[in-house]
Amino acid sequence: MEEKVFSFLARNNLLTKQIDDEKLLSFFMSEMDKGLSGQGSSLAMIPTYVSEVDKVPAGERVIVLDAGGTNFRTCLVSFDDDGKPGMEDFRKVGMPGVKSEVSRKEFFSILADNVERFIDKCDRIGFCFSYAAKITEDHDGIPIVFSKEIKAPEVIGQPVAKCLLEELAGRGHDVSKKKYSVVNDTVATLLACKAGYREPSSGSIGFILGTGTNTAYSEKISNIGKIGSSSQGSMIINVESGNLDLMLGPADESFFAKTKNPDVYHFEKMISGAYLGPFAQHVIQLACEDGVFSSEFVKRFSKIENLTTTQMSNYLEMCHNRDYVLVGCVADNEKDACALWLILRAVIERASKLTAINLSAAVLRTDAGVNPRYPVIVNADGTTFYKTEFMLEYTKYYLHEFLEKKHGRFTKLIRIDDSPALGAAIAGLSV
């Protein structure tokens, strides 16, 4: 049975040994180069005009706005002399535009309603805006498109920080001294490293693997050809890594064709939580057509409408728990049960190896991580990365085998709670 399963996986390029690490790394970094220079690339490589800080500014409060997913969070944040954060007056409400479409006026009015209570308490604002946006040189953010069911078409193309301040000014507040910095959640995750990790290091990476995926790292400004700057130093780049135009085999090609936008976000569709379950379901259906499973399994599996990443992970974690839908599919057929486990494990292992190569590309764009005593800190966020069975372990394994053994670079994976808020706070305090 195992030979039949592995033969099927090999024909669809689903085995990790079929991934040419160096070739894929070279392609990834080539797309990064093109994106930085402004040439045609599947990676946007968005300049953020934000740099890493050596030390978190202490003793000053900053207003923090976190617009992510379907929630809008506001609070005050400050840091002590040791970089330890303190959070005050936290509030969470629904994002405007979730339940029904809102106008530009309504959108910024709702944001202002939640900021107004402390707008006169301090002059710095850090805004984590977790939607596709162009970041301007004055640290504002201009939405390109709203995802996650936000319906606010009039806000597209509007500078969110300026519009918010205009709304507050219209309510009688003096906003003339306000300074702001808009960052996306991945950039905030990178910046949060300074608040949640105090051991010596040589660099930081922000990485998110949840419903979607993205990466942020620091690039030399002289290498960012599309902004035409001769400035020294480095700037954080929002890679938009989920859009890497990658296709490894026929299973990928046929799965992409079934998705809503088949020509974009290929890399995200290979590794992220929104797609791993549906991709696994597609692969299992192909295996059913290939005769890998019994006819009884095929009948039972066909009744599952939408397999989720959680359900596939549950089977790998507890493959004898009859409360799980996939355990019910295999019943007492050990050949089906084993084949299913091997296929699901292969999907996760491949996603983990791709994740490791993604992180390797970001690390190798820098000069950091050459000394194991001063590793590159990877602040990784997202439930898919931590809750999906084998994902974290395999990613660590492939980072060790590929990045450390082959390229002599060292990393340390960490997880910092409230990274979007802490990173936004640091951004706001740094302008």
C-alpha cells in the first residue's frame, strides 16, 4: 500500500524530496530582486519607509490602532527602560464595513469614535493596517483593495491616517502635532521583536502563517531601485510572499484552477490555513480517482463538502479518534487509514519545506545570522503555523537542514503575544 501511495504522490510532485531547494531559493530571490527594482515580479516587495530600531523608545505613550481581519482594536501602549510593554484602555469593536457597506465618511467616523477617547493624551499614533496598502514616504497607508469581507469601496485610494485626523479635527481636536506611522501586520510582527525578545541577535524577520501568509525583512535602501534613493541604512520590506508565482506539479495546477482567483497567490494556496484543507481534499479526490482508496472510502469521503485545515490536522494528531470526520471515512479499513495519513502528512511536510525556503530567502537577503550566538530572530505568528500538526516541527527541521547546514545561517523562532499592537506602537514612537 505504501508503495502505491508514494507512487501517486511522486506523480503529482507532492514529495519533499522532489523540491530542488537551491533552485526554488534562487527563483524566490530572483523574484525579490525584480520586485525591488520595479520590474515585473509576482512579489510586490513594498517599501515601508520604516526601519528596525536598536532600542524601543521608553517612557512615552503612543496611541495604537489595529485594523485586522474583522476587528478594530485601540489602546495606549508604552515601554519601560527594559523594553517591557504596558497596555492601557484596550477596546475591540467590529471593523466598519463588515456587516454592510459603509461610505468614506462612515468608515473614518467609526474609527474616530474609538480613537477620540485618548486623542488628546499623546501625539504619536501607530496604526497596524492589515490590508493591502501602499505605504507613503510620510508613513501613511493608502488601501489598494479590501479583503476579509470589508465593504468600504470609497476608502480605496484614501490615506487612512490623514483621513482619520481630518475627522478628528472636524470634531474640534487639535491634530497639528500628531505624528503617525502606518504598517501592515507582518511589518508590525517584525518590529515587535524588540519588545518581546531581549537576547542579543543580528536581525529580525516578521512571518505570518495563518489564514494567509506573508513575510517582512530589512533590506539595504541602496538595493531598492524602484524608490531611487541614495540613502544609507536599511528599510523594512513587506514582501507579500503569498503571491509568489509557484507551481510544482499537476495537483497544484488543477487545484489553482478551482480557486476563486486562479492566477494569483499560488504560494499562499500551497501553505496557508485557508487553502491547506481544500488542497488536501483535492489531492485525496485525485487519489480516489487513481485507485489508492477503497470504494467504501470513496463513497464516505465524497460526502465531505469542505475539508478544513483543522480537520486534516486532527486526523494526523489523533487518527483513532472516531469523533473526527476523517476517522469516520476510513472506518476500520487499515489500508485506507494508512494511505490517508501518509497523503495528509505529505501535504503538511511539503508546506513546511516551502515555508523554510521562504524564510531562508528573507534571511539570505541580509548579512545577518552568520554567528550562531547572534541568530536572526523570526517572530512567527498565525494559528496555522502553530496549531497544524507537524508544521512547526518540520519547518524547524528544514531550516536546520537547508539554511544552517547548507548556507551557514542561524535563526531562532519566537512567538510574541500582541505583536501587531506592539509593532505598531514601536513604529509610532519611531517617527
